[in-house]
Amino acid sequence: MNFYDFSAKKMNGQEVKMEKYKGKVVLVVNTASKCGLTPQFKELEELYKDYKDKGLEIIGFPCNQFASQDPGDNKEISEFCLINYGVSFTMFEKIDVNGENAHPLYKYLKNEAKGILNKEIKWNFSKFLIDSEGNVVKRYAPITKPSKLRGDIEKLLKN
């Protein structure tokens, strides 16, 4: 199995197969609207604007599992991201990233790139970098600023 074997629903309910991203470098992020790390949306959007024409896709998955920091429905979350941060990268429906109801994509990502202590997602804005062949290359901690990923993204975009 790899990244392309999964699918998820966008905010509008449309099912998207990850194979849509074949040949692209993808950054997968679990997000939240009311988190101390929420301003990372700004840097994520900057990354997306800087590299989307070179083959980068960023996909966000809102999650309310950490201190209930994304309690809104999909419409509210989508509006928040657009109004406050001008988010133009694809946002998917709110999901669970841990536990028995974790989205299958996140179960896969966590098994491919474990965290420091275990495989569970520790907090909002954990990031997974996927290469253009669907392989999980690296996992980044929530506190890692998106701007710090530029070097890794550029390396993958050149391959």
C-alpha cells in the first residue's frame, strides 16, 4: 500500500482519491482553527503559493481531537481558513487522526512515519511529507514551522 491507495472527502463532500496527486509532492497536515499553532496556516499558504506550480500540493485535515480546538462544522472551518488565512490549498472534511475511528489515511501515515515516542499524532499541525511516488518521506512535529520544510520540499521537487 501507499498514499495513492486512499481517498477522503473534501469540505464540499466530494470524494477524492489520493491517486489524483500522483507525480506531486504532497504535504499532509492535521489542522485546527482555535489552536496556538493555527497561525501556521499563513506559512502553509505561503509554501503552497511558492511551490504549487513546481508540483507541491498541501492537503489539510481538520481535527477536533486535541483540546476541542476545531469544534465547528466543515462549513465554519472552511470559511475560517479562507477569511483569516486565505487558504487556497485543499481542505478535507474534519476527521479523527487517532483512536479506533482514525481515518484510514492517518492510520497508514502513522505506521509509515512514527513519532518520537510512538506512532500517535501528538497535536494539531503534525505534518507528513509524501514524495512524487506516494512514499511517506518524513514526519514533522506540530511545532515545526512550515517554513522550515522548504529545503526538504525543494529536494523532492527536483527529483
